[in-house]
Amino acid sequence: MIVLEFKAYPNQHQEKAIQETIRTAQFIRNKCLRYWMDNEKVNKYDLSKLSTVLAKEFPFVKELNSQARQASSERTWSAISRFYANCKLKVAGRKGYPKFKKNARSVEYKASGWKLSQERKHITFTDKKGIGRLKLKGGYDLHFYDIDEIKRVRIVRRVDGYYVQFCVRVERTESTRPSGRAIGLDVGLKEFYTDSNGSTAPNPRFYRLGEERIRFHQRRVSRKKRTGHSEVSSDYARSKKKGSANRKKAVNRLGRQHLKISRQRKDHAVKLARCVIQSNDLVAYEDLRVRNLVKNHCLAKSINDVGWYQFRTWLERYGKVFGKVTVAVNPAYTSQNCSSCGTTVKKSLSTRTHTCKCGCTLDRDHNAAINILNKALSTVGHTGTHASGDLASIWIGENLSKQAGSMKEESSRL
């Protein structure tokens, strides 16, 4: 399943219709969630029936396409089932209990309720919400995909406008020549990552670079909360009042700055992950729990800024696309153990050089990257039928795609 996103250009009337459609989908989701809270043994099909009952009870719900109503109930059940799964797995901390949506930003259609134009540059929503025909602008060509392959269509609201997403059910695969290289990655805050060859990728620190502009826009928003003093004119005081048009504009500018940083971080993760996957046949990385790491309030901002989890997600995704092996390794003692002799050399975070009695002197992250690669290779040696630890066969190009599935199953258990 791939997602193709296009920028939409609605007029003022269509914007109001889209907002009403999103609010209706939010209303259905919250009603389904309340029904699940108030009743026992509620399943997915009960929520789907409830969406039909709501359509008969509320005229504005009936105006929404029937499959879009079902999609809203399915998204509610997805949140509920995720909560059940976390409870079964006994996940530490919060289990993700479903919450009511206060400010939803998207609505999802299935196979009906929309129609693409012949040139695939416009989409028309055919339900009674009144959205109508929207112009699409983007770098993708929908002519490559059959209409039957488009399983979902979403309208997403962001601070810089509205977007239409097409969820296409196709398997994306690309073939590359085997490089015969394996690499271990140790992510960090000083450098984005250090590999087992000693090479490093710089940490761009997008949030830190844009923090001054964010503070500037936050001050502008804060000023708009003032109601004004008695000596100022009533018009000026009205413009400073919370909820005024000027305040909404200031909030929008602040949101655009955050969106810019988010897009920069994603673009960096995508390009770097693709480069790493294409250059190596096996990529090993740490199986970090970022949720636990950000509990350190001294490093929380820097950890969130670097985007380790997003980088890992794209590594795994491109590993599947290019048929390469990706292995998540338990990070325990990878920084403390010597990569040469295996001796544990305890060191604090401030100690950046690994020095062992055996004579091994390496950068701390370089030593950790080598340990990560060694752990991954030991896992590969016991994957599938290679119980003896023979690693020669993993460099055969024909076997890499076959081993990728079992490798990911093994990595999920670490």
C-alpha cells in the first residue's frame, strides 16, 4: 500500500463544506467511542451498525457518504483494538486508551463518494456535503494506477491548506545489485549516526535552527491574547482580543513554522535511509524505545528533534522495497563492551572515547556500531536453515529477498 498526496485548491464555499465533512466524521467517531464505553462486548460490526443508526437519526450525518461513515467507525475500532493489543502485551506505562477527538483534521472515503476526472487532475466528491470538484496538484501521475487499485481517499487539513491522499494497493519493489557490504548504525545526538566503518552523518538539528523563529511567532500569538488598556482605542483592543482574526493569523504562522521543521526532518530521514539501504545488503540498528528516552528532561528536546524513530521506519520500509535485510538489535551494553575483546569498559555519557586494556582505542559511537553489527550477524547466522552460523549464503543476491521476511520476524523478538 502506497500513499500519493496532492495539494487541493478549494474555494471559500468548498472549504466550509470540507470542514463540515470533517466535523461529521469526528462526530461519528466520538459517538462510536461513547457507545463502546457504555456497553460491554462491543465489536467492529456493532460500531458499523451504529453509523447507520446515526444516519437515520441525524440529517447532517446522512449527507455523508455511507462508506465514509463506515470508515469513521473503522478508525474508532482501530484505536480500540490497539488499546486491547497493548493490554495483552502488558506494555509498560499508558496503554493508549482511546480518547475523544476534539479537533479532527481528516475524513476518509472508501471506493464510493468520489470520482476522478478523465485527465486525473481533478476529483469530484459526489455525496451531499457539497464539496464538489477540486483541482489536484502534485508530482505523481495517477494514470499509472487503475481506479480499482485506489482503496481509500482522504481529505487532510493542514495549516497551509488542504490535501487529498490516495491509498493505492500496489507492491512497490525495486531491484539493485548486491553490494556485498553489511553495516551497523549507532544513532546519537552529536552525530546523527556513526556506522561500523567509522563514517558519520551530521545531525541537522532542524528544530534548534528554527527555534528562534518559533519563539518570535509564539510571542506574536501571546500578544494577541491581551484585551488592551483603557487608553487604547476600542478597535485596537478588539484586534488584540483572544479569538480575533489577527490571533488566528498569528496561530497559523506559528503552525506553518512547525510544519516546515517537520517536513525538513522527514525529508532528511527519507533521503538518508534510502542512501543507506541502497549502499548495503544488511543494515543493523538499535532497537531503541524513544518513549522511554524522552523521560530524561535534559535531553528530551534534542531526542525529539533528531527523529530516530522516523529514520528507523524508513529504513525498514526501503529495506522491503529494495529487498535488503534490516535487523533491530538490542542496544544493551553496545557502548560499554569492547568490540575487539568483548571486555566491559564502563563509561559515562561524557566519555566520548572507548579505551580498552587490549589496546583498542575508538570513538565511543564507532565502537558501539561495530558491536551492533556483530550482534546482527550472529542473529543472521541463526536465521532460517543456517543454524550453524554460516554467513556466506547471505551475500548471494537471490537469497536476500527470501531472508528479509524471516529477518524482520527475528528482529521483532529482540
